[in-house]
Amino acid sequence: MLYRTVIAAALLVLGASAGPAQAATTACEVGRPVRMAGLDWDSNRFHVAVAGYILKHGFGCESESLPGSTIPLLTGLARGDLDIVMEVWKGQLTEVWDKAERAGKVKLLGINFPDAVQGWFVPRYLVEGENAPAKGLVYVTDLPRYKALFRDPEEPDKGRFYNCKLGWDCETINTKKLGVYGLTPHISNFRPGSDAALAAAISAAHERKRPVLYYHWGPSWIMTKYGGVMLKEPAHDPEVWKALKASDTPQKACAYPLVTVYTGANSAFAEQAPGIARFLAAYRTSNEMVGKALLYMQTNKRAGVQGAAVDFLRRRDDVWTQWLEPERAGRVREALERSARKANL
């Protein structure tokens, strides 16, 4: 009961910025708002906003999003407290998703995007060009020779590595990699308090053409705007990766895999709402496509995530209409046209 109370208190109604509520032209398959996992990174927020707009105008459904981190939200999905998750990074999830999937409580619906990347990056201007200050920096194991470039003001004898935030799976993996690659004596492990703080540090360094060493992922506006150079690691090996994740003291490490990111749902909800399940199974984007949307959101801050979703839907009619039956697509298109006319008044 406590978990449900927290969800009820924290739920945010999506689509409020899209304009006044329209009378539903079709009955929602469920007699309540669709509950979505508001995972705490920008690409998921974008997908939740896009799906929320389509659910509202194409299916006649209100939608709600509970913000939070991966494990609690996936636990809620398995319990039935949530209905949909727009990003399932299955290659990086272990017990929570797999246990729920084996029990038949959750299911994958489709591939959201097939080409998510992760790794350790440096700016292109640092390693490319005749006079690049770190021209020989190619592999992560080259970093001790260049640590002075990335000087940590709190530990001046070390370079600083910008890890991801505590609580994310990547933070644990990166920390283990620092040890396996023998970098701990040379490189400090700096963990920003949020993904926004990490992005701010990376962006500030790029804008000033300063050295910076960081973990990041795509799709993201950072990768779309700056296009950093990924440092090389041993090729991804599933067995090495499995041992790296499982052991507190791994002996080997390897590159992150290229990740397929799925849409997922509570199994009972998918049976109750087969039309929504079909829509989510057809929902398909790409690293590049989402990265451009996130860059729009970053450079048009007043628009926010809802504005980025609407901009995407207006520009990429060729994409999202493939996710829907023609009648539902027509309703969404009509809603977009109404909002455009209102904006021009």
C-alpha cells in the first residue's frame, strides 16, 4: 500500500502543455490513466512524452508518469503499479527484469532503438589534428601518459574521469574498469550528482575547448552536438562482460556492448489493452533520431520535453504514422494541426 501511495502522490499528468483537453474521439482501452515509468534520463523522458501525446490523441487515454530510477520503477511494473516502460536496457539489467519476465509479470513489446552506444570519450579536438595535445591517446590504457591534461583540482596528481551518477549500473561498471585497467592510481573517479551535472561539465569543457575525460551514451544531446571520440577498449566479450558485472573484483574488462533498447509493459496490461500494446510494439526510433530531438530540447529550453515531442511529431510524420492504424494516426495529425493553428493566433 505504501508503494501505491507514493506513486499516487508523485504521478505527473502528461500532455498538460499540449493545450486544453480535447473530447476523446475514441474510448480508451482502460478506464483510467495509463501509468508510465518516468526513468530519470532525457531520452526516456522524450519517449514518454511522445507516447503520452499519441495515447491522448490517438487512443483517447490520459497518461501519467512516475519519475524515479530503474530498479524501483521496474519493480512497480512487475507489481502492476505501472503499465509501460519506454526504455528497457535489457543488456544491462539483471535480476529485477529477468525474474519478472520469467514469472510472466512483464514482457518486451518491441525494439525502441537498436543502436544505443556507451563508452569513455574525449573531445575530438584533443586527439585529432597535427597539433592535438593528446594525439597519441587511443586506448583507455594510454590515459596514465596524459593524466596531466585532465588534472583533477581536488587530486592534482591525478586526472579526472567524469563517471555517471551513483545508483546507475554504468557507475559500478566504470568503477570496476578503472581498477581492471590499472587506472586507479592515475585517474580519479568523479561522480556527478545527476545526469544534468555530468552533461553540464562535458558541455562547458567542449565550449571552452578544454580537455575532459568522460563516460557518456547515445542517444543524448551531448553526443549529437559534440560527437566525442570513444577511447578503445578490448572488444566486447559476453563472458568477460558477465564476469565484470557479477564480480566485485573482476580480472578482465571489455567495451560496452551496442545495446538494443526495448519497449516493455506489465503483462496483464498488455492483454487488457491490445491496441496500445500493438502501438508500442511498432514504436521504433534510432540513436540519431532521438539524439536530434534531445538537442532540440536542450537548445529550446522553454519548449521542454513536451515541446520536443510535438516538434518530433510534426517533423517526422514519416516515422510515427508507421506505428499506428490510419484512423488513429489521423487523430494525432488533427491534434497537431489544432495546436499549430492555436500557436499562430
